[in-house]
Amino acid sequence: MFSASTYTHRREQLSRMVGSGKILMLGNDYVGMNYAANTYHFRQDSSFLYFFGIDRPSLAAVMDLDKGETILFGDELTMDDIVWTGPLPSLRDQASAVGVTKVEPTYRLEEFLKGSSKIHFLPPYRDRNILKLHRLLKIPVDKVKNRASMALIRGVIALRESKSSEEIAAIEEAVQITNQLHLTAMLTARPGMTEAQVHAAVEASALSHQCQLSFPAIITVDGQTLHNHSHHNRMREGQLLLVDAGAEGRSHYAGDMTRTFPVGARFDSRQRDVYQVVLNAQAAAIAALRPGIAYKTCHLKAATVVAEGMKSLGLLKGNTEDIVTAGAHAMFFQHGLGHMMGLDVHDMEDLGENNVGYGGRFKRSDQFGLGFLRLAKPLKPGFVVTVEPGIYFIPQLIDLWRSEGKFKDFIVYDKLESYKDFGGIRIEDDYLIMEKGARLLGGRVPKTIEEIEAIRGGVV
């Protein structure tokens, strides 16, 4: 939690941006796994945290922009609650700590909203909040998301997208813990172990820092599946292990990093060649990071390096610019270069990827690969972005495009057949956009071939 002045200033800025009416912000509730009392780990809504900072369930807030009044709605713990939770700060004390002086019980929320002609709310992503908005605002359930306020969405994005110095410190702490997760993975994995055993060590590392993972970890020898959350494989010498994992710090700010390394002590010659292409692509994108450059341009620089690298390995042919323009490089690099990061590992994605990552003159492409780019717009000082190019050999994609004759003037399918068992490689780091250039957050985690082999050689 930051200072009361931080939260008060944020709310004042948001009020000026939205202008008039009432802003209704709903916090999250506990969610039952299989019955109401057996709950998933509680996670507060990120925008509620950003403007109100209180990390407890079943809260709501109303900002009356015309009266200049902010009210927090929630209920104090009863003795029945305290038996289970232990003593906690009172809601009034928590409200005072974030600059809110007026607190009302939950049952009065509907009364404060009655008769209001303009109520702004963010698009809900949890069913319980959809039902709350349906009940409070008399909106049909299937219309609730479409009634979200674009003025409020734009205001929240404008404030949350550029991080303050105290936010950067919180993100850096999360990234430093994330670094430890990846070093743990590199020092743990051995031939004969299961992916699940490495996952257990990574999650234990997060828990030892009193943290959660910022997203379900991807720890797999099947790196060609981009979001592979299965951990059932037993690892073998000669395979690559892709580890995409991040820590969520106690402040709830996120880290996100990927490293790919051999299950054994060394990369084989084919793995070394492809790995170096990915590393070169990341270096090209990082070198381009600066205020004013469109992140789409950084993505295309990485794509160009991937295309050149695949040409050097005999898997692509033809003019590199033509390959990238046509999208033939997406046989190998299917996703976007990265995304914004903050209180959410994919920051503000609940507000709409296009609203967060595009807007203005930037429109999402419908081209396979480029269409998955989450962030395209120009970078600004204070943005925190991930930079994560990859190369993947997806047998089903190879078979499909070959059967269709797709990009046959660019893709050397006969040679590509021998790579169907390769898997995938991704390398990811987190960067802060500065007034000039960009800065790596959290310190450097080994990623060159020589550095990784030095670590793995001491383990296997």
C-alpha cells in the first residue's frame, strides 16, 4: 500500500478525466473452488487496488464527480468473522489510510446509485460482478459488458500505463524475485525429472518470498505449445526446457520472464543455432526501445532478425522484407513481441487489449502472427514492457501450411520436416521505458549460450 496522498491524487486525476456523473468501482469477492467456504486465493481487482489500495474482499466505491465526494462501501468484521480470520484493521482505518473519510455499509450502495443518470463502470470480468451490476443498475445481464464507460476506460489506461517511481520500485522487487525463480529452475532441472518437479521448485521459491506466481507457470519440454500448462513430461537429455514464470510481489505488481535451456549440460548444434537467432532478435528489439517508437516497429525488427536467421539455416528463402511483409516468418514466430506489465502481468487486459495496446491510428492486423501483437502503439516514459521473441516448430502448423501450399516461395518445407521434433525457444525480459532509451528491470539473469552452459554444466 502506498501513501494516502498517492491514492487521493490518482482519484483526483481520474475525476478530472471523466468529468461528470458517478464512478462505480467494484472490488472482487472470494470465489469458491467447489463450495463457497473453500475458496481460491483471493486477488483484489487491479484497478480497485490502483485507486483505493485496500486488499480485502467484498468492497465497492463510488466517486461522485459532481459533488466531489468519494464513498467506500463494505462491512466491518463481526465476531463470527474474527473467529476465522483473526483480528484485522477496521475498514474505517483502512479507508483513512488511503484518503477516504466516508464509509458506508454494503446495503446502502444501491441507495447511493438510485436516480443517477450517468454511472461509469469498467468492463467486469467476473460473473459475480456482472450480476452485481445487473442488480444495481438494472442492466440486462448480457448487456452489462457493453455498457462499460469508454471515458472511464480511457482515463484508467492513461493513468495506469505510465508507472510512478514507487510503482517501478514495486515492479523491480517482483522482477528480482522472478529472477530467483528462474535461477532455481536452471539449478534444479535434470534428465529423468518431471516438469512438475521443476514447477514445484519454482513455486516454492515464490512462496519463500511470501509471494504468489503472477500467472500459472509454463514449464515444458513442449515449448512449441505457447501457453502449455501441463507438467506431466519426464525430461530427457537432448531436450530443451522452456520456463516462463513470474512472481507477484506483496504489493501485487508483477514480474514476467522466460528462459530456455538444455535439460542436459549443453545445447546441441541445432539448438545453439536457433537459440542464437532468438537472442539476436531480442537484442535488436531491446536496442530499439525508446519513447516515441511504436512497439509494433520493435516487433517487426525482431521479426526481421528471425527471418534472416531462418534464411541462414536454410528454412526460409527469398527477400527478407517480402517474407516479413507477407507474414511467412510467422511459421516460426507466431506471437507478438511482448506486452505491458504492472499490477497485471498483461497490464489492464481486462479493459480490452485494443484499448490498452492500440488506440488512435493503430489498428490490429488480421495477419496470422502479427494479429497476436498485444501492444502496438508508441512507447512513453514510464511504460513497463516485456520483450519476448521466440521461435517454435509446430508440427500441425507445418503440415497445414504445406498442404495448402502457403508461402511455398519462402518456406523450405523439405528441410523444415526434420525440425518437427525441435520444440520451441523463447527469451523474455522486462524493460522500463526512460526519457531516453530503456532500462532492464530487476538485474540480469544469464541468457547467453555460454552463461547457460556454465550453469547447467555445474548441475548435470
